[in-house]
Amino acid sequence: MLKVGSNLLAADGGGLTSRYAQTLAAFIAASQKAGREVVLVSSGAVAAGRALLRERTTLGPELAAKQALAALGQAPMIALWQSLSERPVAQVLLTHDDLRNRRRYLNARATLRELLMLSVLPVVNENDTVAVDELKLGDNDNLAAIVAALVDADLLLIASDVDALYNADPRRDPSAEPIGRVPQLTPAIIAMAGGSGTSVGTGGMRTKLQAAEKAAAAGIPTALFSGRETATVQALEEGRLHGTLIDVAGNRLQARKYWLRHAPTGSGRISVDAGAVRALTGGRASLLPGGILDVAGEFHRGDLVEIVDANDRPVARGLSQYGAAEVRRLAGRHSRDIAAVLGYSYGTEIVHRDDLATLIDPAGESEA
């Protein structure tokens, strides 16, 4: 997951430029050739729209004016990335509401996963044209953290015009020193950050640390680096970071599995047969409809449900891809029959293995 700030795309407050984007695009291409999947969160639409209208009219600070600029600037921003990418580029516009609504969250994740499978570069941006809140500090920084969790990213990279987190504001304190690694974000670390961004971007170091905090909660480390330094970007291709790494306790899988095991569930419960129990506890298996015996309670697509064996012993917990009524209709059937039974399909799994945490080990002992 790579987030690129406005100051790298609209240098010196002008229109879009490939000056820094070209090096970042080369890094993306190298990562893709190495077998790594990349999702890009790109700022720059509002700055691009403002540059296009600068000679024609004067716009005020009203939300509608900023939304108009975002709508105007989306096309040239996407065109810039497409001109620098050998792979097709897909625009994905999201709002925070999309990611708070569980159904839309799952749809967005499915779309991004499919784009990555198709070897497409997804370019994600805040859908500012329909946002109900003001375009405020750090929207795309925080959006990048949310999207990183959405796609289960291994790392969140934030490229900006700042080369690292410093122990003091380097603009005011010449003795300020960069911090290479932050083992854990604390109030003292966050207090080191400045508050505001620049005339082009909407974010600052504080919003980047807020994003890192969100990513860390999902078990994803964050790397802050300067996208203006060619050597810094090229070093990333070799796995070397000239910037700040904000680490997490444990790893991504541990953090997600811990959440799945301990987050509160509703009344939803899925009973499975002995074969499904062995599959779920023996490795990286998903819950398929053929192993389901019964469904109790009510739940919706995306809800956290408990999976039990025929004796009501808790076996696992996970996020259901289908609602309770749908799972009842699919119980005992083959995955290939899903579309025929329902008239549509959200996938072959009732609970995907990435969204599932077991509660007992293969020997039958509880892991909770």
C-alpha cells in the first residue's frame, strides 16, 4: 500500500507534474515485477482542479467549490498515473461511509482484490465530490490506513515531502534529529508531530501518525519517507528505508486473528460437521457451504459469527460472506451451486480463511 501526497504531484502549488511521480511509478513497477501487489492512494485531485481553473475564476472556501475542484481534477490525476504505468490503472473512489458500512466495505474489498488478481494498479482516492464532511486534514493519510487494513496489506508506505519523523520540528529547531524506527506509537511520539500541512496538501505529520496508529491496530507497520529523493525511493526497491519505520507489536496475522477471536459477536451461529471441523482446525481452510449443518440466530453479510461443531462446541469465529437466510439455503450444498440457489454469488466461501480464526488446535485443545 503506497500513499502519495499532493506536494509530490502538484509541486510548488502548480498543476500536476511527473517530476516526482515518475520515480514513484518506477518503484511501483519494480515491486509488481518482483511479485508484490500494490494499491496506490493518491492525492492531487483538488490541486489539479484548482490549477485548471486558476486563470478563469475565483473559488471560495465553500465545500461545494472544493468538491467541484475534486471532480475536475480526478481525470488528470488518473491520466498522470496511467501515463507512467505499463499496467492498466483503475480508479476507485471511496468515502469513509463506504468503509464504515459493512456491506459496502466487503464490496470494496472484493473489487480491490479482483483488480489485483487482474494485474491492475488500483488508484484509490477520497470521493470528495460527495463527501458530507469538509475536506479536512489528513483525509487521504487516514484513508490509506483504512484501505491498507481493507486489503490486508503487509506494509503502508507514505510518501511526502518530509523525509522522516523528527524528535522536534526541523523547521524551527536546527538540532532536530530524524527517528529511524518507532517501536510503538505513544502520546510522546505523537506530540513530536507538527499540526498543519502546506498550501497544496491537506495533511501534516500528525495525520501521518494518526494513519500509522490505525494501520498498527490492524497489525500493519508504516514507513514514512521523502518521495522527492530519488535515491530514497530507489533504496526501497532493495528493501532499505531512508525514513521512519513505525512498527507494530506482533504481526498482521496475530493482530487480525486476535480481533476475530475476541471481538463481540451477535447471535449468529453456524453449526458444521466433523469434516468441516477438521478442515478449519487443520490449516488454512475456508468454511464452505457443504460442511454446514444448521444456522442459528440472525446475522447479515459481513457480521462476525461463531462456528460450532455438532455438539455446540465453539470451533472458530469469522466474518460471514452471506446473511443467515442465505446460509440456511446453502447449507449442505456444493459451492458451485451458490449462484443457482441464490441467483447471485459473493464467492465460493461462506467464511473466507483470511476472515476466520480457529478457537481449537488440531489436537482438539482450546486456543482461546
